[in-house]
Amino acid sequence: SYVLTQPPSVSVAPGQTARITCEGINIGNKGLHWYQQRSGQAPVLVIYYDSHRPSGIPERFSGSNSGNTATLTISRVEAGDEADYYCQLWDITSDYLIFGGGTKLTVL
Amino acid sequence: QVQLVQSGAEVKKPGASVKVSCKPSGYTFTAYAINWVRQAPGQRLEWMGRINAGNGNTKYSQKFQGRVTITRDTSASTAYMELSSLRSEDTAVYFCARHGPVGEEDYQFYYGMDVWGQGTTVTVSS
């Protein structure tokens, strides 16, 4: 089945830019979504269809998707952005939803 | 306000079954699908399956096929996930999440799961 690969961890200082990647074969041809999950809470959708932000999500969150890599970019990182981030897509072949392994964002 | 409210925590013995409910509010229940996603302690999110709340069609992850049953009651506007033959490895938080609208072709390609329940902790222990 389709596999999404994320780095286990990313660290960034406050005010800097964090980039979290999600890799998969021809992922650029698939609709890719991103979720933020703070400790002990339910996931929150922060980017859908590669680069679209749901209402209420700050403009600091952006996404891109091309080739074999999708990227979630968080600008001007704040302490409150510290969380696990998951990429997810719909595998049309299997009709399954697939999650990446998650990336822990640490704000130094 | 759109929200999904799940039933409370459960403690079950190995071999038993558990049934978790998910009651949406603030939108038309049948216009969306409900997915079930679980998370074992310290582990990744894991998709279990979904139900189209409009027509009742279901799809299950192969990992849980045969053990999981997802249903919905349109009169109660509630979705359910039942997991049988529980083992210790099923100890996890179980989330329901809204996906759709199902009336749009290939909605899963274009939309993420935009509303999540608060999670239900299921503990399997002898």
C-alpha cells in the first residue's frame, strides 16, 4: 500500500521558519492534507488540498506539493506551534486514507 | 457550531467488544462521511474505516477487516464504531472525524477531515 514518509522531528527557534516534509511516490499528483496535534488533543486540519487553509488557521501556515515531496511551512514560529504534524492523503487505488508517521515540531 | 461529541472512556477485557458513538451537531448529518481514526499511546494516527452517512456505504482498512463494524443511525444522527475480539494492542484513543461533503465527487482528494471528536480512550486489560 501507499506509504508517506515524514522526518520524526524538526526543531526551530521562535520567529524562524519551520519546514516539515512528507514524501511519497508521485505525491504531487495527489491531494495532500496536514494536521496539527497538540499533546493530549484531537488533530486539527491546518492545510487541505496541498495549500489551502481552513478558516481560522493563521496565514503563517502554508503548504506546497510537487513531485515526490509535499511541504508544510510554518513562518514566524511561536511556542504554541509545538505539536505533532501529520500528512494524509486518499489513496484512490485502495480507497484508503493514509497517514504519514508524524513529525514532532519542537520550538527551542 | 459544528462539533462531534463522542461517548466516554471504556475499559474492556481481552476478547470483549467495544462500541463507541459519535454524535455530530451543527450540520446536516447525511451530507458528510464519518471516519474513525485511532492512536495507540505514543504512536501515529491510524485510519480504521469510514461510513458515508448519506447512503450508509462503508470502507474498512484491511488491518481491521472482520473486527470492525461502522454503522450510523440517521434518526439519531449518530455514527458508531464497534471493535470486537479486543486485545491489549487495541488500547488507544479512538477519534471520529467528519469528511466531505459526500455529494462532491472525489471529495477525499480535495478535502481533509475538518472536524474531529474529542476522542474516546479504550483500555483493554485483564
